[in-house]
Amino acid sequence: MGKILVIAEKPSAGKDMAKVLGVTESHNGYMEGEKYIVTWALGHLVGLKNPEETDPKYKAWRLEDLPLPDDNGLKILPGMEGQFHIIKKLIHRSDVDSLINAGDAGREGYLIQSWIYRMAGNSKPVKVLWASSLTDEALRKAFVDLKEEKEFRGILEEAEARAIGDQKFGYNYSRMLTVTKGSGRTVLSYGRCQTPLLNLIVQRDKEIEAFKPTPYFCLECTYAKGFKGLLQNEKGKTLNFVKRTDAEAVQNGIQGKDGMVIQREEEKKSEKAPLLYNLAELQAAAGKKFGYTAEQTLAIAQSLYEKHKVLSYPRTDSRALSMDLYGEIRQHLDSCCFGKYKDMISKIPEENIVADKRYFNDAKVTDHHALIPTINPETGKIYEGLTEDEKNIFDEIIRSLIAIFYPPYTYSSSRILVDVDGNVFQSSGTTILDLGYKEVLKEIKKEGKEELVMLPKLSEGDRMAIDSVELLQKKTTAPARYNVGNIIKVMEKHGIGTSATRAEILKKLEKRKYIVLEKGKYISTELGRKYAGVIPDELKAADLTQKFEERLALVNSGELSRKDFLAQIDSEIIRHLKSLNMQEGEKLGDAAVQLGKCPVCGSEVLEGKKNYYCSGYKNGCNFYIMRMIAGREITAVAVTQLLKSGKTNSISGFNKKNGEGTFSAKLALDEEKKVIFLFDKKRRG
């Protein structure tokens, strides 16, 4: 019987799996034992080819080439050739009978692995490891319960449709917008997720800047019994006066008068612990409590998962646990029975550890369950070595799990209505009856203590002496800017991105200078606002991604083919191209630098971000010179010289094809106006 090749997504995960499988013999890029060989990718080893890598004509950005083809094939990503060839060689070893796909359990993780096998030409059977954490116990369980590839056909179709669809959105619309709306070297980068998010930030910033505070007035009555009430309208809401004189008229009319209780309500209420964390909720909480960005929170959670192995898979959208976890949940709690948590856990009666459907519900679990501590007997020891940031995040996870087994928070809610000369004032109060789960969560709350108002025991018809009636002057407030504490919730609300991608989407918007992060708040830049202003409404709509994902779900289920999915995108590209081509308006970005006359058509050659291109591209001229040639950047001065005299001075620093050293050469244009190297004859001889 031959060996089984296990392929993990990262080296750390691969070594964890090797330990569980008893594989100890180390080699370059893999480990080997009697039955198993364990190797790993380095995240993405293989990706989609860009259109210009399949056909060089697409290096020039021309509207007539849109929509670009989507059948460009796969490529080994730069710098990943070494590990890819190690995996390929292992796959084709004669003593390897089968493979285990041990990548990250999710849509993207499954795609990463599938592309590696396809690029390597694998024809051997593959089974799938679907693990929710990297602890020894979780991995052992997953290796016993391997899945069949046929279970993931829908996921693979969906994942490839998503990857190709995103490339189509990015490549086609970035080119379309740059050519029709850009100026010079500024590339107007479009993204299916990033652009709708940019527009939300821009719109919020504009609302804030256009906002003008409006004063309003309300009346507050202070009773001799030591509590207060606010004047209500007929709908039971606080009455806000637009005019001060109207408020003063009511105030003067009731000064010195008594009131009478016309209604008293008291209701006992209870509140269960919040649902467990998914990544989005964790990022929102960490942003609000600790000021962490979404990217920082994800990095910390990933470290707790990969490095320390005390956290379940972090990139989850679920806030519930599957029923199969109920049988082992006591072990998860026992792993946290150390330090300050020992006493909290000891207070949980055994009868409280039940499979409450609020928290244990298969129907509410997608690829991965909610975030919980792993079963790890070393958790207490590991906790002592965590950084402060890691402890902050792990504390949130531990407490959220403990809290679901505590009693509900119970309180008494009181409401009193007092009539004063035909005007009704309302008072509300709260009395805590049992802290319940808040006993666990209260220590990490940063918002301050809950304000409690104790109302006296009163009955309908009781007379109320009034100490004073105060006129309160207030102002309407502008909507808050999006910040590290709420931006992920905004993205989640509109279906923008996934748990795995939201932090990266924000990072891209910052990198492209469309937004900036100042004191924890996301603010659009001038370029970002102008860019959002020229994008068609449909391409920046908040629900764009949601609709995209809905169509992807149809691909997964087989109701929509991948071919038809991509064809729909192409038809949309053609429609938007016609619309944008007809629009006039201001060009965005820096003005292009003119370098000389095009040797093909005589138009001006301009300096772009990635190349020097002919301004006559709209008329069909495809002349261009790449900024990077053989690893050497070509300066605008050299291009000007080349256009004027047909060749440059000698330029040093070109990389040899074999990677061994550099060479010097002049650049010239051949008969077809393509750039070629000219070598010094004496040097070559």
C-alpha cells in the first residue's frame, strides 16, 4: 500500500498535522513518515493569469478590448516556484497513492488547494480534511472524519466564479474608469467590494459636512420625592419644542402646580447572554473597546489560532455552535479553568450546561462555528505568555463562552406617568434583580456603569408635589463618522466582503489614498470623493456585493452555470462602457507628462503609472513602452531620448534571464516600433 500525501495551507499547520500523524522525518519543504507525507503551501501558490500574460496586446489599456477575456489560465505566483515544485514532485511520486486536501476549511482555502492540484497535473484521488481548529484533538477527529471531494463541487464552482468574477470587475472597470475619467499617471482602481464601501464613507462625510445643528427644547420636571420626568407628546415620546417661546409658555403655565399619577407600570424582564462572537462581532467589539483596526484584530485572532492554538478557526461568520460540539463543551470550559476564570467556571451548576438552541443550532452554523477557546490542557500556561493585545482578544472569547451558561440578567423596569395641568411627564427606572451573565461580562465593559434610576412606590391617583420645571436646551447632532468600532458592522450589514476579506478591503482603500484613518475614524480624501462622484450608481451601490453573492449561491447550488454567471458580468461591462464613453467631465488625478511624438501615429506619448503610452489609443494606436524592462525601471528622460533619436544612451542594471548578474545595453526601436536591446560591439567581441 502506498503513501498518503497531506497538503496543508501553511507550514505551521502542516507541522501540527505531522505531529498528530506521527510524522517526524524533516526534508526541504515537507515531512515524511511510514504512512504519511506532509507538505504545505505558503498561502496562495497559484493564481489566475492576468489578461496581458496570455496576450501581450492587453498591456495597453484600450476601451475597444473590453470586456477582457476570462479564460486566461493559471500561473505560479512570483516567489512561490520552489514550494510549488516540491509539492508537484511529491504528487507525482510513484509511492504516493492519494492526497488529503488539508487547506483552510472554507471557500477560499478549498480553491487555493484545488488550483495547486490542477496546476501540478494531479490525477490521484483526493479526500478533504475539514478542521475547525489546529489542536491535536480537533485534527485527530478531522483525520478520522475525512470528506469526499464530491461534497465540495458546488463550493469549488462558486469559489472559481468568485475569483474570475472579481478579476473581471477589477480589470475591466479599473481600465474603463482610468481611460475615460483618469488623467495622466493616476490609475482609478475599482473593486467590487472596496468601491461601494468608499461610496458609503464619502456619503457619510458629506452628510456630516452639510449638517447644521438645530436647537430644540424640552421640559424636565423634578418631583419632591426625588426623581424626574420628561414632558411627552401624544405618542409617548419626549416632546421637543422647535421654538423656545413655546416651551417657556408651557413651563410658565405649570410652575407651582402639583401633578397626579395617572399610570404606573412595573415589569420584570430578563435578558440572556449575547450570542457568541464571529469575526465581524469580535472586530467591532475590539475596535470599540481597545481601538484595534479590523486588520489588527484579525491578526491577533489568527495568532491565537495558528501560533498558540487556543482559539477555533477565526474567519467565521457564525455566532452559534453545532450540536456535535455540545458533547465536548465541558472540555472547552475546563481548558479555561485557570486564574480569574477558575472561580467563574466553578459557579456554573452542571444542570446549566444545556444545549440551548439560542447557542447550539446547526441551522445557524455555516462553514465554521462561532469563536470559542479550543480544548487544550496547556491553555493556562499559554495564557501567561500572551501579549496584552492577545490577552484582550482571548479574554473576550473566554468570557463570551462562560456567559452563555450563566443565568439571564433580570431586572424590574418601571414607568410612571404624571399629569400636570394636562401635560404628561414620563419617568422610567430600572432595578437590578440578578446580574446573571453580566457578572461575567461586567469586568471588561469599558462603556461605564449602567445608569440605574430607582422610582418610589406610587399608585394611580397619588398627588405629586413639584420642586421645579426646568427648560433644557439641546441641539441635533450630526451622524457619527465611520470608525474602527463600527465599520465592520456597516460592511456586514451591506454584505460587503467576508470575514476573511473585510480588513484587507479597508487596507486597499487606504493604500490607494481614497480614505485615511485619523484618530480611529475613516475619512474620505479629495481623490476618493471625486472618484466616487464619477462612478455609475449601480457600480457603487451598497447592495452590489450582496447581489453578487446571491448569484454565487446559485452557482453553488447548480441553478446558474459559471459560464452564464460570467456572461452576465460581461453584458454589464458593455452597458457601462457605452454609458461612460458618452460622458464628459473633469479628469481625475495628475496631468500626464508629454514625452514626444509616437513613432507609429504621431500623437503625443504620455507617461503612465505602468507604461509610457500613445495618447492616440482611442483611435486604435497600441504603441507603448513598459516602465520596467528586464527588472530595470526606464526613466522618462530615456524615453524622450528614444522617441527623439531612435535609441538611448547605454543603460546599466538589466537583469540576465538566468538570474545570474546584470548587463548594460542601449534601447532602440525596431522596424515594428518594438523596444529592443542594442549592445556595444566592442564589448560583445
